[in-house]
Amino acid sequence: MLAIILAIYFISRIIMVGLGHGELARVHKISFTTDIENKDMTMLTGAISMPKNTPFYSIDLDTLTSNLTNVPVVKDAAIRKLPNGTLRVRVSYHQFIAAWTDGENYFPLSDDGTIVRDPSPDRPESALLFRGPVPQTDLTDITNAANDMATDIDYLEWIEERRWNIHTNNGITIKLPENDFQHAIANLITINKNHNLLGRNIYLIDMRDPARILVK
């Protein structure tokens, strides 16, 4: 008899929750988990704000997830409904490593090549700057290498979808090779340190041929 009573009770509760009745069928709490601690959560909470005790059945998870991923700093988001009336939200942020410009405004640039549509009229201080098309790939190799000469760089440019050019603050174009551009940059830094190459009256340094460096 006890087993029958408990079965009836739990079945009734399940039916009530499914029909949107009872406390467990409503949202009591929204729980956030992010991959970066101490981030401002204002934009996230605003993206999925809802009245208190909103019924679970009325929530469209696809719409809420879309709202979250439309927040400029958000890379990915996932939402789950938990039986205790909690919405569990997991968010991963873009990892900003540089900036990109369209010639007028400056946009954060993510490590995966995503240009985040959160423009500013001012160039970020001490940030590497990219112009033109940007490959949708991991940019950490080129940014790590270029950071070693960041004070000399005006901007970087992706050429013919296969290699990089560096444009210096004093108007020199540096053509990097398609492969092993890290070694080319390291070599250039050494040459500049010993011979002040970037301070000379030149406009081109072509490093695409590994056997020689062409200077004009």
C-alpha cells in the first residue's frame, strides 16, 4: 500500500510539473557558470531576464541561448532546466588577444579569429592591431611572435589567405614567409637590434625567401 501511495504521489507531482502547476514547475533561480572568474554578469543576466516564478513550460531554451550568444563577449552558451526549479547557464567568453580596425573603429579580436562587434572609436593602448580579412583560426602564434616587436608595429595584415605582412609605425612593409614566420620575426628582431634596420630609410623588407632577406 505504501509503495502504491508513493507511486501515486510522485506520478501526481510529475503530472503537475508537466502541466506547469506547483512550485517545481517554476523558475526559482538562475545559476551561472563561466570559464573566467570575476566577470561583470550584467549583460548575461539582462540577456535572459524573466519575471519571477516564470513557468518552465513557457521557456524557450533556444531563444535564451541565442540571446546569450548575441552578447558580444560571449563565445558559447548552454542552458539546462533542473528539477529543483533552477536554470543552469554555462558560458564561455572570447579570449581577446588583439584589436581589429575597419579604418574608423576598433573591435576586440578573439584568439580564434572572431571580430567581436563591440566597437570603440579609440585604439586600445599596447594592443596589436589587425586590418583587412582575418583567418578564422588560432591567432596565438602570430600574436605571440609579433608581441616581441609590438612597439614598432602599426598593424598586421593577412595576405592572399596564406601569410602575414607587418606594417611598421614608420611605414615599412615586412613580408613574412608562409611557413615559420616565428623564426623570421625572431631573426628580424636580432638584425634590428644589431643594425637598427627598422630605423633606416627603407620601405620594404621581404623575408619570404629563407635563403636571403630583400631590403628596398
